[in-house]
Amino acid sequence: MTSKRIRVLEERQFAGMSKIESESLRRRALSRPIREKTIHMHIWQWVQKNRPELVIFHVPNGEPRDVATATKLKRMGVVPGCPDFLFFTATGSYAIELKAPGGHLSPKQEEFQRRWTALGPRYHYFVCRSFFDFEKYLEKIEI
Ligand SMILES: [Mg+2]
């Protein structure tokens, strides 16, 4: 990650916090590799604040859960490989799978990607590895 990107991330991530809180969090955040969950929450916070009109939602099928809950959710239609975000516009349907830098799609995620994109040219699948990837993707698809 370039120093410019780190500065931008810090400014966004720590805006509104006191100096002491932000310094402590900044040091902790920069000492660890960025996790998918961090990217995920950052994107959602940004969407809620900046693009609340988007029809976008998270499919919560990746969190640890007990066997009874997993069984119930499976019977209700939760399927492995479903992407982290789905969003829809008048011009297309978008599946966004989030991955920490270096992460790869699982076989079930690859299968979902194949099925989704086989639906036609209006069905798009994007693997997003950072908040900046998400921002750039929205710019690219002009949404
Ligand atoms: Mg993911």
C-alpha cells in the first residue's frame, strides 16, 4: 500500500475521533495486515454515508455459527459461495466478493461466479480487495 493510500485511509477511517483515540487505533491498524472484515465494514459505512440510494446488501453466509443455526439457514436457502455484496441497478446486477489482499476465491465462490456471469452480459462479478477497489469499480461502471 502506498503512503498516499495509507494517509487517505487514515483520514477516512479516523475522521471524527479525538487525537488520542485516532493515534492508538492508527498504530494498531497499521501494524496488522488489513482483514476482509475491515474492508467490508469500511465499504458499508461509506455506502450508507455517500450512496444510500444504491440497492445493495450483504448476504451473511460467511460468519461462524453453531450447527443448529447453520442447518436452519441452509434449509432457508443460504448457499455457500454467495458473494459478500449484491447490488442492482437499472442497467445491471452486480456481485461483489470481498477478499483480503492475497485472498483467493474458494471453489464454491468460483462456481457462483460462473453461474452468475453465465446469466448474461448484465450480470457482473467483481473481486474487491480494498476499499479503493470498490470506489474505483463504482467509477468504472459509472454508478
Ligand atoms: Mg469474502
